[in-house]
Amino acid sequence: MAMQLELATPVPSKGAKTPKYRANQEGDSPLYDGRYGANKANLKAAPVEIYHPAIASFLVGMEDKALKVPDDVVFATAKLMHSLSEVIKNEKDRTDTRPILKELIRQQFDSIMNTNRTVADHVAPSDTKSPFEDKAALVIVEEKVEMGKSGDAVVQGALSWLAWVKDVKRRDLIMQTFVPSFIISISGPWIAISAAIFTTDPIIQRLTDYISLGEPCVINDLRVNTVARVFYSLQRAVEMLRRFYDAVPVEPISGDEETRFFPLARSYLKDGALVSLRYLRRLGVDGPDCVTFLAETEERSKNEKASGRQEPGGTRQTKKLVVKFVERYSREAHELLASAGLAPKLEYYGPVWPESESENFKSSLLPRRMVVMEHIDGVEAFDAFDGQVLPKGVQLAVKQALSILHTNHLVHGDIRRKNILIEHQKDATDDFTVRTKIIDFDWAGEQLTVKYPLRVRGIFMEQGVRAYATILPEHDLAMAERTFRDGSDGEISFAPGS
């Protein structure tokens, strides 16, 4: 993190042009926005909506056709659409963007120079309640005369945000939060909204496509209302972000500085009650694309549960859990194997933000879901038996698991050594058949229904396994047989296979 902050940031107006942007994406400090250069680096990251509820709120609101938009937002939207419909020669020719954005977002927009003398077109800073030396950027706006003129407005907005958060004046802020912001990019009559956070690296994700704000016909009220819903959702989300920055303490919450890099989705429902989580570390990968975490929770004692009150000095039972965020997952397959002792116990599968009172909020982030499961103290078979044939006990357990799934018309789809967990031996009588657990049910599901994802090139391609093919029981069996004897797990490509 410290090294990333010290690396030079391109001047936004220059870095947004294709040659500089490409060079930046091939360098040591790329934007994790999914775009890559000649080195084909994986610059995808975890979904930003798992990190902050304001971002999730925006995504939900702009799709909610039942959301009632205030009249003043509709009028301001119509005003902005009319303004952006004008063809201008220079960016300075348009002077009414800032006052209209103030009406739409209900935040003050200014021009604020960074220490390196770069200036975004418009910035909505957090208010004076923030306890830090300098203010956070709630919204950063970059304007271009037209699409394709003088660089990409989305990239320039991202680089302007990066210049803002890396400014030495705001170092105390970035050391205690992942500095979330919204970015509005305007190119002629087109507008796009993105969100940015800084975890291990800068992550920028487009929350909308480019939206046309032009006025192509005389009967246009429905279109105005649709766009107004986007701006009203952004207004509400920015207000959530402002309250977040107001509440950030001056001192770090934890002695472990990495805790500020974890998602704010930190609770799940159990027996109708919210259970709070504290993240401990990343699992699997250690970069911005991590979606799996080790966490712990404290559960109240039985007496406290019965009384509903906290006892002075009451005992706490700390439980370690694994939390992962998924787009697809087979709860049925997981619970079936867990009931047979062949998978970790599933604690929760449901909305990313279960604490929301709005059912629409919970459901509208589909297909994103949070999975919480028992943490097994063990090691992956890939590491436990490096280059060796898997022991008979492990093979028997895997075959038993597949038999249970296939009998119930389910498939797993990814029986590799990294998804076979060997629990550490508790006593001398524990054998491999008892200690072997199957994990990772992201691809699992109903036979003849679920398909492989688009990124499977290079992973055990025999027996008809290919990108987006239907997952069959014979695929599971063939993959298992290879896994038993072959110590090298297949690698997943980041491009669609053939």
C-alpha cells in the first residue's frame, strides 16, 4: 500500500489519452478497471458494491421503477439534458454544468487544486465535519467536448480521483479508509457514472453504460424521468457517502492496518438475528480481485440470548468463518455434502447487505450473494500432496461426495485439488476419509442445467469440458480421476476458451 501511494500518477488530462493510458495499464501502478495492455495483465477486481452500501444503494435505486423521484430532480435533469444537447467547440464554453449538478446531487461543487497542481473539472468535497486535515471527494466530475475528443472522460475521471486520494494532504484519510468516491464522466451529450475505491490498488468500476442525455424528439418526458431516477439514486448514495466520511474516526479502528481494506458488508442473518463479522485476512488471492476472506464473530452466551441483555463480563465464543462473495452458487449441493460431513457447515447464503430494511434493496443486487461457512483448520490437497498421488482415503471421500451429488441429480464442476480440503488431524483415529472436505460450489448445480463459466481455458479440457458447456456427471468423474493422480491443477484463463 505504501509503495503504491508513492508511485507516480499520470496527469489526468494526458493519461486519459490512449497511448498514455495503455502505458499506465502496462506499468507498476495500473487502474484496476478491467482494461489491459500488451502484457495481458488481469486488471479485474472484486465488485465494489460489496465494499460500501452507498454504491450498492445507487445500483439498486437506478433500476427501481417504483422509486418516486422528486419534481425538482426531474426539472434539473431536463435542464442538464438541454444543456448537454448543445454542440460546443471548447470545454470552457459550457458554464452551467456545475450549478445544475448542485441541484441534482445536492452537494457543493468546486474547483480544488491538488498539491501536484492538477485540478478536476468539478469536485464535491465532504463537508467540514470530516475530522481529517483535508476533505474526501464525494464526487469527481470530468467533462469532454464530445466522445473521443482529447481522451476518455471515464479514464480522466479515474485518474483525477487517484490524484486526489494520493495527495499528501489526504494521506491520513487514505490510511484509514478505502476512500470511496463516485465519478461522473461527461462526453458531449453522454454521461457515465463509476465508483472508485483504493484497497491494495486503485479499483474503478463503471456502474452505468454511457447514457445519452441528448434530446432527440419532442415527446421525451418518459426518457427524462428515467434519467432523473439515475440522478436521484446518485443523490441519495452520495448523501450516504457523506455520512460515512463524517463518522470515520481520526484514529485507526484496529492495529491491523489492512482491516480498512475489507468490505463493509460485515454481517449475516442467523436464526432471524444479525451476526456481526470482523475480517481477519484474505484467502486465495491477496490482491484487489480477492472475494474470499477469513473472518470471526463473537456470539453471546446462552444466558445473554435468553435475557436479551449483555451480562457484565459475559463470555464470548469466538467463531472463525469463511466469507465469500459470489455470482452463482449451489446452496443445495453445499448443504447436501455438509450434512454428510463432506463439506464445511454452511452458515448463511443470502443478500450481501441483509441489514437493509428494504426487500427491494436485498433482491436487486442479484445475482450477487454472500456465503458464510464454517472455517476448517486444514490445508488444500494441492499443497498437502504436492506432486503425489492422493491417498486412498481422500479418493474414497471424493468419490463418495460425487456419488451423493450425482444421485441427487447435481454436479460439482470443479473437482481440482485446490477445492479438496484436508482437515488437520485431531487424534490418531482420524483418517483421510473423515478429514476430507469438498469446497467451492460456485459452479455446482442441477445436472443438464448448469454450465461452465466463460473462463475455463486450460483447465482439464478433456472429456468435453470447455467454456460455457453443460456440466455433466462424467466431467466430475473424469476430473476426479485426473486429480487423484496428477498433482498439477489446471489454470483458469481470463479469456474465453474455445
